[in-house]
Amino acid sequence: MTSWEKQIAAAVTDPAELADHFGVDAAPLHAVTARYPMRITPYYLSLLTSLSDPIARQCLPDLRELVDDYSPDPLDEESLSPVPGLIHRYPDRVVWLVSNACAVYCRFCMRKRQVGCGATSVSLKPDDALAYIRSNPQIRDVILSGGDPLLLPDDALAHLLDGIKAIPHVEIIRINSRVPVTLPQRVTPALTRLLRRYQPLYLNTHFNHPREVTPESSRACARLADAGIALGNQTVLLQGVNDDPLVMKELMQRLLTIRVKPYYIHQLDLVRGTGHFRVPLVTGLAIMRGLRSHTSGMATPYYVIDLPGGKGKVPLVPEQVRWQGDSLIITTYQGETVAYPLP
């Protein structure tokens, strides 16, 4: 068993074990994990300094996950799936959900309805997804997501990548993965040798706080970068984690030192079970003002909002927003005007 497989095998999934570890009552944890599973690798658990620190907030179950009334699928991903596990929202690219598991089940996950909860909406027949991509020549960009694609065994991952690479009109492959952050042991020399065969290949990871940039995660990113894989980062704006201009600036600057380009800061999607993480849009815009011109342009990502109903991502720029009552008025990439409600 490899070191990363040992991490998965030893991951904390039982609320009783977590309660014993921290000396707290297990009953509330059981109530939450009955609906939304928990998994925390020993590595990621070792980063916690208290039950309320920014790392703990991302991975420890919270009773507030059970009380909001948002939609489980606000982005209408399931209605945009022409075949199970494949999301075709934009004309030239698709998101392929190839895994239903993650090394750590983040409490703010946009796919809480399915990740760790069974095989719902995940591609179980790769040939169907590949056939769809093959039959739509406008698709030039395939994004592997999940769950986490890098939890697949090397041979299973290679099989998928071989199938994509054989389609002539697919120009680039992207992988969305949080394992450099939560399970850096997974980024083995064998994995990096495998991935470098499929250039041009891009990997977007998911650091949310400066303390996640550790010697272990830095080495994982260095291996990927040394293999010629371009690295980007998609941060989610989270209350009590990174909703502070100084914290966000430190994170963006530290990412550049490990050769990870800040790509997006995401406004948290309106997903059921995540309402306690939501940050007001005015705070997000203030953070962007705190980044622009106060640090390198290289360290300034796009601040984006993924509109409900599958309308797509749009960047939010402090000087280019229009308020109407309790809503933010946004123009989509197709020119459609959408009122985004402020909770």
C-alpha cells in the first residue's frame, strides 16, 4: 500500500473518532454526517490548531449544514448533462465527473448532494461520455472533475486520458483536484510521469488559506510544475476562513512562490448546506480592491460568481457592478441580464 493509500485508509470518517480526538460530543456530528459524509486525512487533520481555526471550519461537520433552504443543485448541472456524469454548459468545453470521492469532504462543497454519497450523477460508463465528446466537434476543452479525479488509480486515470487524447478536436485537458492541498502524498513521481504524457494538460487546485501552503503541499506542486504541468488555483471565498483582505493577499502571494497561478476567487455557490460560509458580495469586492494595485497583477485572480440556473460564470469587478434593490444586476456571457439575489 502506498503512502497516499495509507492516508485514505486511515482517514477519519466516524464522528465518534473525531469526538474522541477533540473531546467533544459526538451526537451533533452524527446528525450532520448522516446526511453529508465526513472524511479527513491524517495529514489534513494535522494542520488543525483548534476546533474553530480556518482549517477546521473547512472539514469539521457543523449543525448549520442542516438548516438552510438553498437548492442542492443551484447551477442546474443535472439538467445540463447530456449523458450521466458529463456537464455541457458552454459550447466549447465540458466538465466530466469521473470520481465521486475526495480525500477530504469539504463542508462547503458545491456538490454536497452527491460527493461521498454514492454514484449519482457520476460517469459510470466512460464510453458514453467519450462518444458524446467525439460526436461534438465544437468541444475543444475537457475538464476532469468530481469528486477528485486524482483519487482514481493511475491505470484508471490513464485509461480516461488516453480516450480523451485520441479525439482529434480536443485541444486541451484540465484536471480539477484538491489533493495537492489535502493529500499531497498522492502526487507521486509515477503520477507526474503519467500526467506529463498528455500535454497540454492544466491542473487547477484549491488552496483556501495560507496555512494550507505547507512543505508537503509545496513539494507536490513542485513535482507537477517540474513535469511541465501548468498549475492554477481556484479559491472559494469562505466566512471565517479567508474573508479578510490581508489573509487573501498572503494566500495569493504564497501561491506564486510555489508556482501556482491564482486563477479564480469564487463567490460561494447557493448550495444547500453551505449557507453559514457565505460572505456578502460587498466584502468580496472589498477584498478585490485590497488586491488590485496592492500586490502584483500575477497575484490578482478573477472574482467570479456562478449564476444560478446554469447561466455561467461572470467576473465581478468593483467598478462595474449595478445594484437594484436587494439584487446585483449581472450580464451573462450571452448578453442576458440576471438579477442575483442577496441573501
